[in-house]
Amino acid sequence: MGRVRPGGCVGGGVHRLRARGARERRRGRFGLRRCDAALAVLSWSCTVGGAAAALSTNFKLLFAGRAASYVGTYLAPIAVAFAILDLHGSATAVGLSFAAWTLAQVSMLAFGGVLGDRLPRRMVMIGSDVASTAVRTTMGLLLVTGHAHVWELIALQGAGGASVAFYNPAFYGLVREIVPTESLQRANGYLAIARYAAFPLGAATGGTIVATVGSGTALLFDGGTYAVSALLLSLVRVESIARPTASFLRELRDGWSAFVERQWVWLTCSWISLYFVLTYAPFFVLGPYIAKHSMGGAGTWGAVVTGEGTGALLGSVVGLKLRVNRPLLVVSAIFVPTSIQSVLLAFHASVYALAPAAALAGFGFACGSVVWDTAMQRTIPPDKLARVGAYGWMSAMVFLPAGYALAGPISSVVGMRGYLLFGAAWLLASTAVLVRLPAIRDFAYDETPEAVVVPA
């Protein structure tokens, strides 16, 4: 997210705005090399991030903490999925655990956005990290002591999702507080690289720990990453700034108004919401089940997710360097290749085919996300950006819990293959419709880098 001059971008006709410029141990086929490669990538990103962010010590602390927590974030889905399956849970139970996380996050995002504007953002983030540490540590202890039940893991997933909802809006606001305007886009770029470098490392670490010592240990490790993040955040020093004095409900309403006024924002977020429920959720709910019963287990699925993360890392780098005139068309089109991984999983393709397809999907998702964030930061007023972003995340994820929860039951009726193929077909058809809508088709940057043309 970035900074732009306050002011509306809707009204009659076209408006021009001026932006304020920017290891699995080698068991079988996957292991040491993949994990070492991921670790090398993360180390590279941290080194480059710290150097290029000659920004400030505050940013380096934030960067390091965020990178650590990202490793745990991408480890957790593998650990939770196989923990539930090992407790004789079904694909439906796995889906419910993902749904609990997402539903809690979605329901609390708007409140997190407002608190991120009203309270010291660093303290909101530390509180979120402490809560996440407690949730993951509790899950890990229940598993390693043999006292875990599926319903407990699902409930704790919900608690974890709620805590994260308070972190993200405050995080974007804190970046703006500690990074100079002219360095903002560069800082966001390095944070994106850290995120997607942590993706393969977290997936490889998760597959390794689950396959060797179990899901409980993996979740204890995850809790430790949140603790590291909280510790580093406690060292960040931020000057006190004036906070809004309007009522909580008034700020909620103002943020919603700013969101719905921008048709291009809610149209894209609505499309992404359907993508999550019809294409994304079936792949990640049915994938671990298919991997466990037909493709070799956690190590194999870890390789697939690692491939997606590796592609996402490359996509984030390309996205930061990409210069586009019509960003919403790019965002729409670049999601299309994500349909390939669904088709290959539907036919239980070899991991040697599925992992590269997952890498392609990761590339498209990450590159599209960078382009989307840039469009947001060039057009949304700074004082509304956190709340518009929170409502955007809410609308994009609102149906994802249903997607997770229903993937198992629907696939039991229509078949896993049929459901995965439907998701791929929907993505192709919906993209063809989306790019024809004027609010998407006509959204363009002017030839000057500071200006943007936004359809009314």
C-alpha cells in the first residue's frame, strides 16, 4: 500500500490524481536441496532488503520480523491439514479448519482497520503477534501431548485468524510511518520479496517437520516465529502522531463509503472473492487429501506448495519492475494460468508436472498482487487507505470460508476431479467477462508516472 494526495477519485467523467511517488531431510525425492535453495533465497532477500533499505533501523527491524513470521505463516497450513488428517479427520474437516481461520479474519478486518488508525500501530501489531504465539503454541502442545481433537484445532484456527486481522491493517500503516514517501514503493517491494521468499522456505520446512517429527512440533515452531516478530517490533521506535477523534462507528462508515464509491475496487475484489471460493479453495482443500492418498503424502504436497512459493517470489520481483498502462487488465489476465494447477491436480498428475504448474500459479498471483497494490496506492487517499484496504480484503475473502467448508461435501457429490475442473473453467470464463467491463477496461495510468485516469 502506498501514499497518495488526499482527494476523491470519483465523480462525473474522468479524474486525474497526482500520486506521491513510492529441509525436508532428503527423504525420497524432495528435501535438502529444495529447502537449502529456499533458505538461500530468503537470506538473499533479507540481505538485499537491509542494504537497499538504507531506509532506517526501524524498517530493518520490521522487515526481519515480518520475514520470520511469514515462514511460520506458510508452514502452518501444511501442519494443520496433516494434523487433522492424522486425527482421522476428513477433507471436510480440513476445509472447516481453513474456513474457521478465514471467517474469523474476515469478520474482524474492519475493526482491525479502524484500530490501526486509532491506536499506536506498533502496539496493535505486538498484541496480535503475542495472541498468535499463544494460539499456535497451544495447538502444538495439544498435538505433541496427544490430547488434541479435531474440533479444538478448528476452534483455535478461528482464534488465529482473528488475531491476524488486527495485524495487517496496522502493518501497512506502520510502514507508512517509518518509511519516507520517496522510498515507500521500494520498501513495499522488499517486503513482498521477503513474503514470497518465505513461502517456499515455510512450505519446505513444514513438509519436513511434519514428515519427520509431526505436526505438533511444526506448530510450536510457528508460534516461535510470531514471538520473534513481536520481539523485533518491540525495538521499533515511532514518534507519536495525532489519531482520529471521530467515533469508531463513524470511521467504519466512512471507510465503507470510500470503498463502494470506487467501482473498479469492488468489482475486482468481488471477482477475486469468487476466484478464492471456486478455484483457490478446492485446490488447497482437496490437494492435501489427494497427496496423502495418491501422491506420496506431506513431502509431495510440500513440494507443490514450495513450487508455488518459488514462482510467487519471481512474480513479486517481476511485478515491481513491470510498467503497465492498464493495470487492472494485467491483474485480470495474469490470474488465468492459475487454472493449470487445478486441471493437473484433477488428473493426479506427477509432482514433476504439478509443482511447475503451481510455480506458474504463484507467479501470476504475486505479480498481479503487486500491480494491484500499486494501483491502490496511486488512487486511494492516504487517510482512507487502511480502511479501504481492510474492506477490500474483507470483500475478497468473504466467501472463502464457504469455499473451504464446502469443498469436501461438494466434491463428494460431483467428484474431486469434476469440482477442480469446474473451478478452472470458471476462471477462464469469468476473466473474459471481467476485462470487458468499462470500469476495468478503461482504468489506465496516464503517460506521466504520477497521474492516473480512473473511470467514473
